[in-house]
Amino acid sequence: MNKNLTWKWAVIAATLLLFLFGIFGIPKDWTGKGLLASITDRIHLGLDLRGGTHLILQVQVNDAVNVDSDNAIARLREDLRTKKINYADMTKPDPVNHAELIVVKGVTPDQSSDFKTIVSDRLPDYDVTSGAENSFNVAMKATNLSELKKRAVEQAIETIRNRIDQLGVSEPVIQEHSLGSYQILVQLPGVDDPARVKEIIQSTAMLEIKQSRGGPYSSEQQALQENGGVLPPDSVLMPAKAGMRGDREAGEQWYIISRAAAVSGRDLRTAEPSRDENGQPAVRFILTGDGGRKFYSFTSAHVGDYLAVVLDNKVQEVAVIKEAIRDTGIINGRFTEQQVTDLAMTLRSGALPAGIKYLEERTVGPSLGADSIKSGVRAAVAGMLAVLIFMLVYYRWAGVNADVALILNLIILLGFMGFFGAVLTLPGIAGVILTVGMGVDSNVLIFERIREELRNGKTPPSAVEQGFSHAWVTIVDTHVTTIVSAAILFIFGTGPVKGFATTLVFGLAANLFTAVFVSRVIFDWILGRKQRGEALSI
Amino acid sequence: MEFFRNTSIDFLGKKWYFLAFSLIFSVAGVFSMLFWHGIPLGVDFRGGTLVTVKYAHPPDAAKIHSELEAAGLKNARVQPSANNEVLIALDIQQTSEQDLTKGKEQIKQVLAGPTASANAGKFDLNNSSSLGLANYLLEKDPLHLSTDANPRYTAIAQGIVDQKDKVRGGVLGSIDELNGIADPAVLASLKAGAFTSDFGVRDVAIVGPQVGQQLRRQAWLATLYSLAGMLVYLGLRFEWIYGVAAVLTVFHDTLITVGAFSLLNWEISLTVIAAILTLIGYSNNDTIVVFDRIRENIKLLRRDKLADIVNKSINQTLSRTILTAGLTFLTVLALFLFGGEVLHGFSFALVIGILIGTYSSIAIAAPILVAYQEWRAGRGQQPISMPVRTGNGQKEKVKA
């Protein structure tokens, strides 16, 4: 054996070892079970094989904008009052489509420059422009607006991750879904109860403590009637949680609630399951220092007024303020133990900055996943055996060469996946099978060319030489085009389809090495052992 | 062993037969897309709800359909499949983003209909998660555990659910099938307070309108980008007309494959699109192999007519083309036969596509080249030339 060939054999052996390590790692024990465990430890199964839940949700970023502009209104009113600047009206004309726009009407002309100064001093994120008839448009700056929306999505991802982590799901995927706007992709392998997951994600747990200015009323109409057709300024009507007072027969209840909150979920230090004075499950919360001060100044100014605990825009509890409160409180509302635990958890993990809408939900039952693995593996083995046997029959000893290359191709493919922690999906298994079919193409191309050269009267060494060099150009072209389409699949696809693209790309890349390099080394080795003029088995 | 040896078939002489064959299939497909079934999009693309339910006994699809209809779920499609499974699909009208899971819940309610009243208030073992079962056992406490109740019952529940999913294929016929899996006291408690409904939900896909639209757009873009990628690469490697010929060929293959789905009214899902993109790559392989040989032969046989060179090149590569197609076809056939329900559409697209893709690289791509050259000659212009790689890597124009 010549020296050059020895060196090439060493490269092949090293590659084999490297990728075997990629598949198995260092197994804890060398039994079948231990090996299987170390494979599944390194090559992860996709949701479609393991079973699990897949959700795409959209952050209603408009909510976050509304919160910001509501706070801006509250701040502006306060400042205008202290600076004694008069105005007739301050509203948001289109809170659904343009939540960032505030219109202030009826500012007297001689005070308008003072008004502008206050806005630019106190609301740096907003621009002020003059409108018709002494009105001003105060609108959030475009850069701040898009920043706010982006932050809302990031914060939502962070919050959802915190909550999912507390569920103890292994390998969850929570990321921005790059293919849509303000969308988040959540994948939870092995979770067989999507309803509970959604409950935990969905409860935005937007806790706010606000002033209650009237109620309960049995309907929205009644609330309006009893207040002469108009609500007090900066107030909204809010429904109460069904059966809030322990009286399920009471029907709907509505309250007039202040728009601005005394404290909100952001002022919370912690929340824990507890019991109220009647021994019913309740959530006890403690405010941060800052929140406590805010709450103290609010409650001390409103002794005798009513306080509403509002969760996700539903009134949970209304109580009279008997005295100034500093930093602890209790939320009760006929919860079950489970609800109390979940609520405390969601409050602790932070409030979602905005509401959430579900766009897509998929659940794969574990039994279906198990069936898919079975049929996928069966198809893979059947396809592979058919190809291996055919090559042996059709090309005889050269068929052994092709089969060795093909098996090495598979080992490298799986090793790659192990190294990159790639996810194996059912279409991914199909990708493995296709790799076998398309990988063997390179061998067929080369072998056919060698046969042709032999027919044309070349000696075996030169036929092999010619066969490889001619086929090489074609192989590069075919691989590049297939890898291009697989790469596009990878960019555009999600989940299972991505898994397919991954295996196809890795498989074909490995094929360049096995079908060309490894096959050639085996041929050279065989030729080296043959007598001059002896025929090649192909 | 050798199947093909020194063939010399006049492929180009048969181009009118090929054209007729391709036209019949493409036109049939296009007609079906326009006037008959349209392009039957799966739940991924059109949006909607798809629930796969497994029954303990062979289900009666017609009865399920009429029950759904009676409950107000109009246009529900009920399609029985292997292993006592039924696929129930609702269209996008019944799938709103406001309440994404409403359709699914309604289906479950309707299916539970006959057994629901008899088992009111009982726990349904076939439609519960391990967590739900653990909570149920914790409440009943059949083993009267004072310590470790939570982990113990969680483990018992997991064992029962595993038995259901991994051994019984997703649905229990009766509680007796759990004998030996859980403690007799647990089983006695389950027999008293739980039941096994005759179905279990195995798989749910709910796609709202927004995502459906998004995925449709992406599928189009991916297909277009892939075709454009081929065009550019082949244009660079060969002459632009080779790129055009290859892309037209692949377009022909895609059209016929999608047409076959339309004719059979089979739904095109995300994985089918993946298969079609793979075909774009695969069909190109065949075409490139032939083109590469044409390029090589143009250099060797400078005096011959392009039509003869093309014929010779196809014949020389015929053995490889048929062998590779046959081998890939074998693997894809294995997928189609053994790959299970989930991969059916995917492997079907590949089965059709490999047959068509192999045929078209011989019957479509090469004749386009020759037809273009004859068209140019007819207008008295220079015949197409071909960049040829020479030993030192320089490009040299060779007249065809």
C-alpha cells in the first residue's frame, strides 16, 4: 500500500470516529439501551415524533401603546393643572388604529407656547403639532412607537418564558416568529395538556388597582342612565368577574372604574397563594418600595372611597378603603386552589405588556408520534435495504464499495445532526431516505462512467481516473442545485419542513465526501492489489 | 449486470409524441385547477381546523357527518383512514382568531354525544392528559396516601397514559386493559368514577386565517426563489438558454405534480410543498447530467449537428438516468407504502415527481435546446454557443 493511500485511510477512519462520536457521544453504558439513550440525548426528536404542543400567538402591541398614551394623558392633565393652563378637552380620537395620538382641544392662543413647552419637557417621546381651531395633536414619535412595539414583543417572550419555565417543560422553544409581524412561536415537546399551557400564557395577568367610582350596575345602559348619560372624566365601564360576590345568580355586574391605575403589576414585588379572612383561597401580594409609596399616597388621599382590584380588565374585588395602606394586599374572588397557584405564578413572572391572540395551535398526541416513528423507521430500513441490495447485484464488488460509502454517508449525516443538536422530524426521516436515494446517484454516475471508459478500451486504472474526474463536474452541479432548493426550504419552512431541509443539506454535503473521496480511496486500494491487466469487478 | 448498453434511440425524433403526452397531462391538470377541484389546499394554507380522532372500533363516517351537521357544523369533512381513524376538517369560517379552539371543542362535544349523558360527571380516560388524570387520582386518593401523594399519583397517571398511547395506540377499549399496569385499588376507583369513551383525539391542527395567508405567501415565494436560484446558477455555469430550458422543464414537472393533486382532489399541505421543492432540485439533477454531457460532447464532436449531439448525450447518460431514477423511486416507494398516513401526500408528490422529472429531462429539456437553436438558425442568426471549460480554466466559445 502506498503512503499516500495510508494517509487517506487515516482521514476516513478519523471522520468515522468523529461522526460516531457525534451520534453517540460517550455512552454511559454499552448495552443496546444505553446506546439508544445516548442517541436520543444528542439527536432531538421534533414535536411531530415526540408529541407536543405548537402555538403561534400574536402580541397585541396596540395594548402597550394605549397604556403608554393613557399614562401620558394622566401626566399631562396633572401638569396642565399645576401650571394653570386651560383646555377644553383631551381625548384619543382613534384608540384602535392610532393609539399613539392624543388630541387636546381649546387651548387659549396666549397659552399655546407654554403648552408646547410642557409637552416637550414632560413627554419627550411625543411630538406636538398644531391642528385646527386651537387644538394640538400630541403623537408619539415614530421611532419611539416602533421601539415600544418591539419592546412589547420582547417583554412578552421573556414573560412567557418565565411562566413556561415554572411548568418544568424540557427543551421549550419560545422565540419571535420571524415570518409574521409581532408573532411568537411556542413549542413545547411532550406537553399533552395545551389547554393548561394556554391558560397560563393567556392570562395576561395585567393586575391593576384602580379607583371604583360607582357600581355595581346590572348593565352598561343602567350605569349610563344613573349617571345622566355620561361617565365621569377618565373613567371606563368594566365588567366584574362572574359571581364576584359569591352570588352566581346575580347576573352581570358593571362598575365605573378610573382609567389610570394607582398601582399595577409592575409595582409588584412578589405574590403567593394564601387565604383570605374567611379561609378561602386567595393571593397575597407585596408591593415594591416605589409601588408601596405610590399606593400609600393614593389610599391616604382616598380614605372612604372604593378600591377595585382589576385583573385583565375584569373587576375581581371591590373594597372600601378604611385607612391608608402601604405595601401588602390580598386578591380574593372565589378562586380554586389551582387557580390561586397559577395566578400567583403569573403575577410573579411579570405581567404581559399586552394582550395575546392565538393564530395557530397544533397538538400531536404522543401515540401518533410513536406510530410515526415506527412507520418512518420501517420505510427508511426498507428503502435503504432495497438500494443496498440492488447496488450489490448490479455492480458486484463495486457495489460493496458504493454500499460502504452509503453507510458512511448516513453515519456522517446523523453525526452532523448530533453535533448541531438538529431536530429530527418525520419529514426529516424522509430526508434521510431521500439522501440514500439521491446519494447513490453520485455512485451510479461514477460507475456508469467507468464502465463506459472500460468499454472504450481504457485500462482499469485510467478508467477509474477518467470516471471520477468526468463525473465530478456533474456531481458538483447537481449537489449545488439541490442544496439551493433545500436551503430555501430551510429559510422559509417551519418545524417539520425545516427538519427535512436540514437532513437533506447535511446528507448531500456528506455525500460529496463519501461518494467521491471514500469511494475513490477504495477503488485505488483495490487497483493497487490487482495484477496489471486484471479486470475490475463493476 | 447491465440493463442498457450502447443504446441509440432517436429521442428528438419523437419530440411530438412527448409534447402531446406532456400537453395532455398539463392541460388536464390546469383544467382541473381552473374548473374542477381548484388547487386543493390543506389546512396549513387555507386555514381551518383538522382533528384526527381514533376510535376503539371501526367508525361510521356517514353517521359522524350527519351528527356534526345536526350540531350546526356545516360543511365538515369526515374522512375515514387506516387504523380506525377519522379525519374531521372544518373550514376557515368555523375557525376564527377570536376563539381559535371553538371548532375543536364542538367536534369533541358532538363525538361524545351518545356516551356523554350515560357518563355525565365521570372522568374520560381516553381524552385526558396525564396531568388531568394525576389531579383526578389525587382528589379520589384510592391508595389513602399520607405522604408523597403528588409524585406517586403523577407516576401512576403517567404509566396509565403511556399504556394508552404507546401500547394501545391512543385509545383504551375498556378499563380492564389497564390490568397489571396500576394497583387494583386504583383500577377499582377508576371503574367507579371514570370511563373510556369510544374515541380519543390524536392530533389537532388549528390554523387561523392570518397564518394561513402567511404560509400561502411563503410557499409561493419559496417556489419562485428556488426556480430563480436554478436559473441564475445554470445561467452562470452554462449559457442562459440552458438555465431557461431547465427551469421550463422543472416548471412543467411542478405543474403536472400539482395537477395530479388537483385531479385526485388530494390536499396540498406544508410537507407536499417541501416535496415539490425537493423535486425542483431533483429534476434539475437529471437535466444537468444530460446538459453536462452535451457540453462535453460539443467539445469532442465539433462537426456534428446539435440534434445529433443531444441524442447521443441522452443515450450515453440513459443508463445512469434510469438507474438513479429507479433507485430513488425505490426509496420513495418505500416511503409511500410504509411511511404512514402523515407522509402520504409528501411521498405521493415524490412518486409522481420522480417519474415526471426523469421523463422530462429527456423529453422536454433537451428538445427545448434544439428547438431554440433551430429557431435562431431559421432567423439567420448564429447558432448558440457554449462556454467550455478548458484545462487552464479559461472559457472558450465553441460553435455548436
